[in-house]
Amino acid sequence: MVNYLKSLCAFIMSLLLFGCIDNEKKEYADAANIPVSKEMIAELTAPPNVPTPVGRRKAKKLIVNMEILEQEGTMTDGTTYNYWTFGGSVPGSFIRTRVGDEVEFTLSNHPDNKLPHNIDLHAVTGPGGGATSSFVAPGHEKTFNFKTINPGLYVYHCATAPVGMHIANGMYGLILVEPEGGLPPVDKEYYIMQGDFYTKGENGEPGLQAFDMQKAVDEDADYVVFNGKVGALTGDNAITANVGETVRLYVGNGGPNLVSSFHVIGEIFDKVMVEGGSTINENVQTTLVPAGGAAIVEFRIDVPGTFILVDHSIFRAFNKGALGMLKVEGEENKKIYSGVVQEGIYHPEGGGIQDMPEDDNQKAKVVSSDKSLAEKMEAGKKVYMQTCFACHQAEGQGIPNAFPPLAKSDYLNADVRRAIEIVLKGKAGEITVNGEKYNSVMTRQAISNEEIADVLTYVYNSWDNNKTNVTKSQVDAVKNGH
Amino acid sequence: MQTIQRLTLYTFTLLFMLTGHCQSKMVAIKGGTYIPLYGRDSLKVTISDFEMDVYPVTNKAFLEFVLKYPKWQRSQVKKLFADGNYLIDWDSDTKLNQSQSLDAPVTNISWFAAKDYCECQGKRLATIDEWEYVAMANKTMPDARQLESYNKYILGWYEKPKTFNNAIGSTFKNYWNVYDLHGLVWEWTLDFNSVLVSGESRKDVDKDNNLFCGSAAVGATDLMNYAAFMRYAIRGSLKAKYAMKNLGFRCVKDIVE
Amino acid sequence: MKTLKSILSLFIVALSFTSCHFSDSKKSNNDLVLYQCPMKCEGDKTFDHAGNCSVCKMDLKALAETSLTELNHNGISDESIFNLTSTWHTEENEIIQLEDLKGKTLVMVMIYTTCKAACPRLVADMRNIEAKIPKENMKDLRFILVSIDPETDTPDRLKAFAKENFMDGKQWTFLQGTQSSVREFANVLAVKYKQISPMDFSHSNIISVFNSGGELIHQQEGLGVDNKETLQAIHDLINKN
């Protein structure tokens, strides 16, 4: 009897338990119908950090308080710029929400500011993305509400005229709307946003730089940077991770003009949420982040080292500042990447520049002093070893069926002028040397007339050739078409 | 002899005090026609001759005003006419803050207060068209809007922080001998609420017949005139009872023939 | 006895699990916090617990301590438009001050009679609102149309306009001011306007509702907008009196 009672109680309890849990897991086909419970003040973070993931929390009424500050900051060493910011940073604070949240958004314009501003969040479904309801003068604030009905990573920016100028001065940031249940957890998450800046002075010019409207219209950027300034993510500011961890980067592009070709040197993106939406691409090297758009990239770190984040429109990375660093520590994995395994000497074809044969005249070069035969031999030998050796070999023997010999060469000895011409202009087509046919290409040698005289003297005075002393004036004559 | 001297001295001081207090220096502006940024169907606007204050109204002048008219003191002003930012930086109703200078332009005053101040002196606020007409001059030309250096100067000021603490007369004297129209503070105008921008600037280039009757006139005449754009944007964001740290005013007077 | 105890304790535990089903709706109301719909859909109605507004479904907001609007010696609060001392001409050629309208709920709009575009629609919006007010409440209500073109819209012109538009009843009042008083009035209502040609004005289309003390309670912006909230605001004000 007792046992029966006990099992009955257990049964009833389990029913109630399951009933309770089931009620929490309703699926909503239309995100607009997701109910919210309780209030929560949104945690806003400055780049490159992001707020805590939403995990499995229910949709809430989320209170976001965003302040606009116009303040001077450093663009690069010695150069400062007046930034207009959301929350005091460029890009602005990262807002993290989940689908179904009802956001109460208060935009405050600090009284010291000069200009009115507003905000357009791409996550908002409604006129202007909120811009019509948030136009606010300095010393005032405005509140409006919106519900996040689409998951994804979205840009927000100021939309007050002239819009380009407000965005160009740094008024952009990212708002993440996580799907039901949150994004899959990873070890490290970072917030990176690219922007282009237009200054009156050139890149690197010192002092306080003003915004240049004409350059912005011409899309001629002076600085293209991650997180608002050169070096925001390098050196001590680099983002970090450990071997074996998965890293997720929320990559935005505030523009105002340029599209980013985002790439991490030395890593491949295992997953890319293309344009911050729901399509997932895998095994991607470089992903496009549109101006006013975003992307989420994920990758697992396998080897240690410093991985460079760049906009692969490469002059922007190395000349305008679109460069960041991810410093990884941990155990090496020589199988995946071994580093230098072996070093050695390599003999290339020589220092002379190789060009295809052509007929045009080259410009005459400066005349130099006369040399003795011994001097010429020595100089010529040097030139030979640098320029001719690779094909004609150390003793002028050439390579059978490939390159004709210079040693005891009937072809060579028959016509000095022709030899000079070949060195000057190259030769293509079939020739017969010492009874053998050779049909190959000799590139013209970009060496000076004096060097040609020296090397030909050396060749003619070696290996049983006819001991002609080729002078520079002879070479000049051939060169000038005599 | 001595009494005459004394008398003249007294009358002069009296006159000086009177002029120093109630009437600030004004200059005559010769009227003309021009096309403003937001005009009337892109047509020219005609300005009649008028007089304009050389400088914006100072803290000193406004202090005298609230002493004379206590209804404009911070604790007594009606909420209809001024919001919470009205004279917020002053230490008390009748005392400035230590960091504020008597010669700096008065700011954090609402349109209603500015309007009343001008009216007490027999003057009025300038209309936007009048203000812009005088402001488009640089040091030597009455209309410098096409000059790059002129626009550069103004856009540069927009980025300079905290200019409201500078004394009047600290910027350049323009063609009309008027100072500080650029480079110091924004200024209230009589009809600032005729700027029909909704703040959603991407829409403001389109006719929004729903929000604004006759909004075909919303389009700006010169899209490259960013300096003027920003002034109109500020005007569009204001409400008459707002008080702003970077917003002051000056008065003008019609010339009665 | 022991088994009974264990059964009882099991039941208690089970009950506590089921209560998680109602986790958020029943909060203990130890503190007397009042909640109100932020859009005031049901006017000034307050609730003693959090939840959703039954009209617009928004979350109820906790009210801070209510501040009583101070009344000055006239009985007019600081925020009342009756603080404006300008004089106006009505379409009947009477001279009034705004304070003379005290005591009734006011629905006000700014128009001008030569308007071809939005004003006819704005006028129609006003008429729609008027039509939806029950007849017996009309005595507590006044519809005021203020002209932004005082030079053209003389009292005679206003009277003619009223007749043309079937707005000649006692509940309709048209006002002519001066350039200055009209500008001042518009600024109180946050109405923007600009003369764009001798005959035409650009102006924002806003219908404003004031209580009997002249305080601004509600504004409706745009043309042909759903006037449900405006009607609700008027309804609440009338019933409060």
C-alpha cells in the first residue's frame, strides 16, 4: 500500500514537473508574437568587447540608454580628430538583444555637443529605423520603443543631415539580435568595425585634422581603420585567444563609402554568417562586408602566432591603417604549420633583368673610361657569372638541346657584330652552332654597354675563341644602329 | 567752469551707462535679394534694410534683464516658456557660474525668453532669411558662400568644442561689421520653426505631404552647402521652450522711415 | 505516520513546481507602486500591478511619485497655454484672450483658408473627430481652428470659410491673431510653418488636445491618421470634469 502511494506521488510530481517545463518552450512562428517577461537594463560595451551572450533567456523588455558625445580623439600618432560618438567610442557601444525583445531606446544628446543627432538601427522595423523618432537637440533626450523581430547582426548609425558627414565622423555601431536559444557558444567573441575617414591633411599629417567633405564625396579616404583609429587592435591593443579555442568576430563596416574584404592572415573562417544573416558559408578565406553591413566569422585556432586582420584591398591595410592583430598563445602543432624547416642557397639566373627580344632602340648611356684587357676580363667574368652562367654554364659549354655553347663556337666567332646585337636585343628562332641545331629564346640583357663589351671580351678571350677585344664604342655603334 | 565740467561729465557718464545697459551696439544692414538654402520655391528672397546687433546678447546684459523682469528668472519662469535646461548652469537665479564670463554670449535660454528680451528693447529676433543674409558674408564680401575658405572656417567651427565660453567679439568682423555670427554659438531666430525637416534626413529630400502641408518646398537649393545645412538641422531640432548650451541670440530692429 | 509525512512533503514540493507556471504575473505587492500605460491608452488609469495595457499591448510602466502641477494664483498651471496673453479675433468678430476658452476641453489645429492641399483633409479629420463625440458631451468641448495667415484670414473670411465647411456651430471657433502671436502660439504647439508663396504655407499637420486648464494632453500628427487615441484622450478629459 505504501509503495503504491509512493509511486503515485512520484508519478504526479513528474507530471507536474514536465507540465511546468513544457510551458516554457513554446515555438512562435511569428516573432512579433513572442511575449516578454520582466525588464532588463541592457549591458552596453565598448569595442572590442561584447556583452554577455543571451543564452536561453526569455525575451525581455530591454532598456537601452545611449549617449552621444562629440569629443576629440587620436587617429594616429601625432594626429587627432574630432569624433562624434555613440557612447564615447568609435564604433559605438555594442547592443546585444535576442529576437522578440521589446527595446525601450533612449537617445541622449550631451549638452556640450553642438549638433542635433538621431539614430537609425538596421534592426528596427519602422520608419527611418528609428531616426524620425529620435531626432534630438543637445541637452535633450528622446525615447522610442521597438521589437526585434528578425535575428541577425545589424549596423546602427546617425541619420541627421548631412548623413555622410555624421557617419564619417564615427557615428556607427552594431546591434546583435540573437535567435531563440542564442548563438552557439564559443570561447572568445570580439567586436570589430571598419570605417573610412577623410581629413583635410594627408594620411599621417600631424595636428588636429578637420573632416574633408570633398574627399568624402570623391571616396578618397585618408584612413581606413578598424575601431576608429590606426592601431586600435595592434600591439598592446591586440585581441587575444589561445590555441584550441573558437573565436567569433562580429565584423561591421560603418563606411561611409568603402566595402571591406575582410581577411585574417593565416586563418580560414570555418563559418561565416554571410552579411550577418542566416546563411552560413564555410571554409572562407575573405568575406565581403558591405558598407552599412556586417558579417559574423568563426574559426577555431589550431596554431599559435600573431594573425593579422586586414581589409584585403591591400593598400588600405598597409598604407591607411586597416590592420589589426589577433595574438594567440599555446602549443604549436608542427603538422598543421611547421615554420621554417630548411634554409639553403639558391642560384637564380642572375641579377640581370630578363626581357623578351625586341627591335626598339634603347637610349644611349653615359661613356666610361677605357680599361686594360686584364681589367676587362675580370669585369667581364663577373658579368658572365651573374648573367650568362645559368644558361651557357661555367666553361661556356652550354646545355645540349637547350642552350648553345660559347666555347669554341663557330657561330660566335663568325660575327662579332652579330654577337653584340644578340646580347643587346636577344634572339629567338633556330640557329646552328658547332653543327647542332638550337631553337630557343635568348632574352635581351639589360646590362650597360660597357658591361656588354667586358663580358664579350671575356667570352672571346676564353675557351679557344678568337680573342676579339670588344670595345664599348663597338657596342655603342651597334646599339645606335650602325 | 567747474560745474559745467562736472555737469558734462555726469551727463556723459549717464548717457554712457544708459547706452551701455539697455541698448547694445547696432549696425545698419543694407537690404538685398538672395536665394537662401531653404527658400520659397527656389526663388530669391528680398530683405529690407534693418539694423542688427553687432554682438550676441551677453551674460551681463541678460543678467540685468532678469533682475529687471523677475518673471524670467530660473525659479519663476513658466514651464510653458522654458524647459529644465533654462539657465541651468547659473549658480542661482541672479548669479552666474564661476566658470562663466560676463562677456560671453548668454546661452541656455529659450526662444520665449529671447523674444521677450528683444521686445523689451523695442527690437525683435531676426528672421532666418535676415540672419542668413548677414551671415553669408565673410570679412570682405557680402556673399561668400561659394568660397571654399568661408565654408571651411564654418565647418571647422562645428567641430570645435566649448566655444560658448569665449567672449563676444572673439571671432571675425564680417563685411557688415557684425561679429560672431559664426564661431561662437548658434542663435535663435524669430521663425526658426519654419524649417520643416523631420529629422529623418533621408526623407527630408522627399515630399512628405502627410506630415507637412505644401511640403514641395522642403527641398534645399544647394546640396553642397553643408555649413548651412547644419544650421537648418539645428533649427529643425529645436522647440521654442528648449534651452541649449550652445545656443544664444541677438536682436534686430526694423528701420522706421 | 512516516509515510503520510513523506506524502505530504512530496505534495508540497510538487505544488511549488506548479507555481512556476504563474511566475511573472503575480508579484507580491508589498510596495504601493502604481503602473500606467506609457501611451495612456486608457487615459490616466493606473493599475496596482505590472502587466500589459489592454488597448495597445505595451508593458505598463511604473509611475514615479506623481507631481502635482502647481497652480498659480489665477488657477492656471505653469504649463497652460492660457499663460499666453495675446488677443485674438474670432469669426464672430469678438476679441478674446485664450484664457476666455478656459473650462472646456479644447481640440486645436492650425490652418489657413486658402490652402488647397492638406488643410481640407485636416479639416475633415477635425470633423471626423467631432462626429464621433456623443452629442451630450459637446457642450464640454470646443474645436478651435487658428489661422496661420492672419493677413488674409480676417474674421469675415473665417466666417465664410466656416459656413462653406459646415462648421458654423457653437462648438467651432476660428481665431485670427497677429504675425507675432501666431508664431508664438505655433511654438507652444510645436507646429512648424513657413510661407512659401503669397498664397501658400507649408505647415505641419498636428491636432492638439488641451484639458480645461489649458494644458497640452495629446497630439496627433499627420493626415488621415487613426484618431482613436485622440478620441480616447478627449473622452477621458470630458469624463474627468
